[in-house]
Amino acid sequence: MEGLEVAVVLGLAVLGGGLANRYLRVPGPWAWVAIGVAIGFVPGIPEIALPPDVVLYIFLPALLYWESLNISVHGFRFDLRVISLLSIGLVFVTAAAVAGIGTLMGLAFPVALVLGAVLSPTDATAVSAMAPRLPRRIDTMLRGESLVNDASALALYSVAVAAVVAGRDPSIGEISLSFVWAVVVGVALGLVAGYAVYLLRRIARAPTLAATISVITPFVLYLPAEVAHGSGVVAVVSGGLLLSLLLPRVVSAKARTLSFDFWRVASFVINGALFVLIGLQARSVLDVYLRDGWLNVLLLTLAVTVAIFGVRFLWVVAMAPAIRVLDRRPSQRDRRVPFRIRALIIGGGFRGAVSLAAALSVPALIADGLGFPDRELLVAVTFGVIVLLLVGQGAAMPVLVKRARLPRDDAAATEYRLAITTMVNDALEHLEADAAAVEASPEAQRIVRGRLDETLAKAGDDSAVRADKTVRALLLAAIARKRHAIEQLRASGRIDDLVFLRVQGDLDHEELRLHSDDHE
């Protein structure tokens, strides 16, 4: 199938899944995978393979960058210990458990370890689609886990694959050294590249130039770390988190709105396309079942799925009392949550396209010229585990959310009101000084003072604003005051990063409305 035809098929499939999600209330990942499976079995349509290089080097950096810009940095730091235990400790324990199961069921240990590395990272996209009403803290934990655990898994994966290709067993020392190097290099180069992008954004402020830089940023962050054999994943995350703190100071409202609109659409299309591509592998997986004995493949798939879920269950259950024993500070007690809420973390262990792309990236040949042992079996089992967890845990998530009896989370609303009140009061406090700076009339001050009240702002008369340029200048000065106020609230930790992003978006749209008569 030609590239253009593939693009059209994927585009229509993503659109179809989105429509099914919106009007039939079918979870997006389910709809996309089902559409992919259906397309794969249409007579006369050639096989469409999931391109692993495209997933790992284009799709993954793009999605990680967008997630890093839209995660609560404060929440990420607050629960860094839990996120680290999930994204590092749980990855290695899961990989070891899967490797043990695979070895018991006939795979060579290095090959089984490759399977464990492939299936150890989670997929946050599926979590967001299956359980959109998660509490902010739990959502940050799951998203933070998925941002970091790809680095742990891919570091382990590279060592395991290299061991199979060389015909030897991987050592714990080799795995540890590879992981530490990947993380250290990834963080260092990610921060350096991120700051370089920030400096570039200070120079190129024109909206089209700024948006272009935004599009290439994830790859600028990813590439240096990969060239240095570090973790491009960690580089994108660390650089993205840094930019999420620095960019509000230098990016204009128009440039930010243009970039964010692009990334919202791009992330939706990429996520949908990845799940469709997963479904498209069903036909080749069926061939493996028919050739290698469907019962053996099915038993291995079921055993690995149970192991992954069981290890996650035990790890999350044991994690809380372990932290309590090791950390007896009173502040630690405020972080505790009941098991019914921790069950959401257990249920959020979905696998996705990164796992399948890693399985498909396994080389076809090893050093002696023979084929990579059980390569197609690894792909088939990976596909089966992804689908089973997506369906099983996906169906269970709404039940878990309901039984969790989630307390009403008013923190975001309270912080939003605090942000609005603080920035309006700050703008009012400096109104007279700003009016003097633009030589505004008392009538202009009266209009702006009324607009600063949120109720009046919603019902304000824009014609009065456009009729008097000093009113518009005064309102723009007030917006600048508001931006400074919410940046201070964010820096002091009084509002969360997600609340900051929401208010910043409101201010961007308010500023763009004021500039609607301008022609650049």
C-alpha cells in the first residue's frame, strides 16, 4: 500500500474512532484497535506494519513533550518518590517476573528478558481515555510514571537485545550501568538542550517562527541524548519540564495559542494512529498462532498478562506500608490515601504502542547470522498482552472509579478563584500608575476598572474597548499585571501548574481578542 493511501486509511480510522468515542461512548483506544483489526482483515488490503522507528523516534518524543508541558510539575515533585518507585523499581521487577515466566515456559532467559523489557512500561494515553475523572494527584502519578518508565524499560531492552545478539547472558552490573548512564546523560543533555531552546525562543518571537520551534523541540531534546547513548526519553521529559517553567516568560499569547492548538490536534491524531496500528497487527499475529500452535502462544500470553497484573498489584500494595516504615515524618501522613484510591494506580497499568514498537524493533538476525530466537512469538505475545490489559483493565476502570468513592476535589476550583482574585486585585492596585503611563482618561480608567471585575468582564462592551485605544492599552497592561501575579502564585506553590495553564489560556484569549483589530 502506498504512503498516501496508508495516510488516508489511518486518518479515516482515527476519525472513525473519535466519532465512536463521542457519540457511542466507546473508549477511544477500544474503538481504534477494533477498527485497526477490522481493516487488517479486509480482503485485498495489503498488510500495514507498525513502523517501529517512526514510533520510537518521532511519535514517542512528540507525545512525551506534549505530556511534559501539561503535567503538574509541582505534583510531579511532590510525589517523585512514588513515581520513581513505579517507573523504575516496578519496571525492573515486572521485567524480571515476565522473564521468569517466559523461561519456565520454554524461552531462553535473554529472550524472555527482552519480552519483560518490552512489556514493562505503561501507557498513560489509555489511562486518560478509560478513566477521565481521576483525581489530580492520581492522574499525575500515572502520567508521571508513563513519562519516566519508558527510559527504564528501553535501557533494559537495549542490554537484553545486545546480549541475545552476542549470544551471552546479560549481567546485573551491565543493566545497572546502562540505566544510570542513560538517565544521567538524558537529564544533563535534556536540560542543556531545553535551555538552548528557551534562548532561541527569546530571539524568535514571531508566532510562525515560535510555532515552528515548538514543533521541532521534542526532536531537538531527544537527538543529542540518543547520539550520546543516553535516554532520549529522559531528555525530552527533563527538557520539557524545564521549558514548561521558562516559556511563559518569553512566548506571546498568539504564539502559545498557535503551538498549543497544533499539539492538541497532533497528540490526538498520533494517539489514535498508534492504537489503529496496534489493531492492524492482528492478522500477522494470527499467523503466528496458526504456525506455532495457538494453545502454547495463548498460554504464554495469559501467563505473562497475569504476571504483569499480579506484580503491579503486589508492588502497589506493598509500596504504601514500606514508605510508612521508612518515612515517619508527620508530613508523610498527609500523603496517605486509602486502598480504594490506590486501586486506581493498580488499574492504570495499561500497555500500548511503545511496547509493540519495541517488540517489532527486535533485530531479525543475531551475530552468528541466525534469526533472532522466537522474534515473531515476542511480537504475538506483546500484542496479546496489550489487548488483554486494554480490554480487561479498561472494563474494570469505571468500576474502580465508582467504588473508590472519590472525595470531591475542590482544590483546582479554589486555586482558580485564588488566581482570579489575586491577579485582578494586582491589576487594580496598579491601575492608576498604568493609566498615567498611557495617558488614559478617567473614562478609560472607569471602563477598565469595570472590565477587571470578572462578572463585568464577561458582559463587557467590546465596542467601548475598540473605540478608545488607551482603553485597550490599559487592558493590555492589566493583562501583563495578571500574568505576573499568577506566575508568582505558581512559583510559591499556591496554585498548581494545571491551574496556571488554565488561567494562562484565559489570559491568552483575552489578549488575542484585544488584538483582533491588529494586522501583522
